[in-house]
Amino acid sequence: MDTEEPVSSALADQAAPALPKPSSTSPGRRRPAPRRASAPGVGLAFDVASAALTAQLGDVDGLNTRLGGVVAGALALAGITALAKETVPWRAAIAAVVVLAVALSAWASRASKWSTAPDPSWLAQFAGDDPDFMKEVALPGVLRALERNRVQIQRKGQLLNWAAVCLVAAGVVLLLGRIVAG
């Protein structure tokens, strides 16, 4: 005959272990519905603005390459002038224009902090929302970055153009000095 063993009183008095409270990731708790974009074209607007920002930062690379070219040209002209047979006034004129080109290049190189958007750590707070909603909240930051960069790129480009003009002028003065020196 089978007899059941009595359950010890210590085990009978124990309560069942408590279940963890539902968290935002547990299936027992409902997640809030993802927020949706307010306009259907937001995704396209963000994509266009992001592409423009990427192109803008590519333009910065081109300007930095021009900056290196102007500085290299200035150094080459300075070396040629140091070895040249021109008289002191011609050398002084060439040196002044070369120094001006280098100064303008140095001023242009100061613009080196570029705005990018969106900040990934900031955007992570919207990870549960619709991708177009995320683009909608990030779009103003991208547009601000475009505007801030546009002003700096324009100033940097103008300074580099003037530096290049100075470099050409120094080359012309060097040629004139050679012609005059015979």
C-alpha cells in the first residue's frame, strides 16, 4: 500500500517565490504605441537634408586640400625667392605677398569645427518610435547644422580664394623681377 509521506511543516509554511514585476521589456506590460510622423514627406526631407550635410562635409575636405596647396605653393615661392637673383626690393615685395598668402591660409584653417546632426545618443531616446517620427525630430538639428556649416565654409572658401590670388600675385612679381634683372 502506498502511503504518502507527510510534507514537512517547514516546506509547507514557505510561500512561493515572488515573480518579478513586469518591466518595459517584459511581455506582460504593454509598450506605448510608437509615435508617428506628422507629415508624410518628413522622411524624404530628412534624407535630402542629410545628403546635403554629407556633401557639405565633402566640400570641407576639398577646401582643406586647397589649403594645403596654397601653403605648399607659398613655401615653394619662398624657396625660389631665397635663391633668386632679384634685387632686395623685389624679394621684399615677393616675401610680403607670400606672407599675406600664408596668413590668409592660417586664418582660413581656423574654421575646423563642423556641425553634424543628429547626435546618436540624443536620438536613441526615440528608438521605440516610428523611423519617420525619429527623422522628424532630428530634421531641425540637421537644418541648423547645414546653416552653421554654410557660413563657415563660405568664409573659409573666400579666404582661400584671396590666399590663392596672393600666391599668383607673388608669382607674377617673381617673374617681373626676373625680367627686370635680366
